[in-house]
Amino acid sequence: MGVKDIYFKTMKFAWLKLAMGAAITLISVILLAMCAGIGALFRNNMIFMFMILMWIILTAGIYQFAMHYVGYMIKAAHVAIITTAVTTGQIPDQMFETGKDMVKERFAASNAYFVIDRLISGAVKQLQNTVGKIDNIFGSIPGVSAVVSILQLFIGIALGYVDECCLGYTFYKKEEGAFKCGCDGVAIYFQNARHLLKNAAVTTLIVIAATAAAWVIPFAIIGGIFSIFNWSGVVAFLLAVMIAICVKAAFIDSYMMVKMMVSYMSVAPQTEITFDLYGKLCKLSSKFKEMFNKAKNEMPEAAM
């Protein structure tokens, strides 16, 4: 099953992500109206700015809460269904229920998934930062910093979906411990980095263009409306950012996730991890080392 087929057949998850983002945005707008209204009653700029700051803090808190307890579970269920589609060529009729059951079966509690996901993400970011060493060594050469910045941008976008690929691997290898699968997943990704990054090249350019559009359009619309009514430009900026993030997370990120997972799962089952790769990754990343140590303590799949 190809990327487009999987993407469109699992589009319900994208709409669910958008609905969650829209709900957060709506709550944020209501809070904004309340905070701005309270601030306006006092006719004092300092109090008004304080209420706007309170709105920002409340919105950030609601977003973090929703992502931790809802967003991550939606992503995990989506990854589970994508893994099933790639490995079996079939997509369950009841995607939400099946994905939810797969997550419950694989991770006894949401916190277990959250810990593994954060360890994988942290490990990937630390490994990605090794690219910056090139700039430290050759930084005095004219133009090198710009080249490295572009390279880091490209790799950052491509590697931004490694945690989903590795999470997908934990669903594929469900007979093994989750932490062990997380370590194996990261090792497999970096062992096949050249192949996976090459396949991600064109997609990454598309994502950059689509992301730019997702940011420009909300800024133009929200900015225009606020300008007509002479409302706060700061508030317009923050609302536009929230809308852009919602659209990107729902559609652009979902497509890139499917694309990267299809490429990843096409090589993961056949990959034999070199015996010294774990040691190298442990030296480069403390997060990977932490996950590796947790994997060794897993029972009964403790051997690595």
C-alpha cells in the first residue's frame, strides 16, 4: 500500500487532530475575550497587559495538557494503524477503536508511551546536534555556517518524524520489550540514515513549501481582520500562530509521518544492527543511553 493510499485512508486521524486544535483555539479565543474584557474594565494599560499575559499562560497550559493526555494518544493510535497498513496492506474498518486497542495492548499506561516517546525524541535531537560540530570545526571558512544551517534545517525536518517511525517499530515487534524496540528503532534509523534521508529530500522541500503556505494564509486573514477593527497586533499574531500550528499538525505532519514511516518500514524488518552501533549511540546521546539501560532491565526480553 502506497503513501497516498495510506494517507487518504487514514485521513480521519488528520481531521481528529484538526478538531482537537480547533477546540483548543476556540477555548483560547473565549479566554482571550474574558481576559481582554477584564483588562479593559480597569482602563489601565498595565492591567490589560497583565491579563493578556495571563491569557498566554492559560492557553499554553491548556495546549500542553491536551497534547499530553489526548494528542499523544491520537498520534500513537495513528502510528499503530499506519504500521498495520504498511506491514499487512490492510487498514481496519474501525480505525479509532483498533488503534486505541493496539496502544493499550502495547503500553499498559499512557505514561509508559509518553516516557518512551520523549526518550526517543530526546535521543534523536542529541544525535542531530552532532551535525553542528561541522560548523565548530570549519566555522572560519566563509559560507560554511550557511551551508551547515541549511543542512541542519533539512535534517531537523526529516528527523522530526523519527520518533513516529521508532514507535511504529514497537508495534511491529510487539513480542519484544517496548524500550528495546525503541533502541532498535533509533539504531535502525541511523544505520539506514543515508537511504531514508535521500527518500525524504523531495518530501522535505514539499513540507517546507506547504508549511510556509500554512503560516502565510492565517497571518494574512487574521492580520487583515484585526487591522480593520484596529485590534491588538500581538493577539492577531498569536492567534495566527495557533491556527497555523493546528493546520500543519493535522495535515502536513500527518503526510510527512506517513511518508517517513513507509520508507522506514520498507527497510527496518531486513536490517541487522551492527553490534557496536548501540555503544556509539550511547556515547553520542545520554537519552539513548538511558533508554538502552531501561531496555536491559526489561523482562523477559532483556538481552540485547
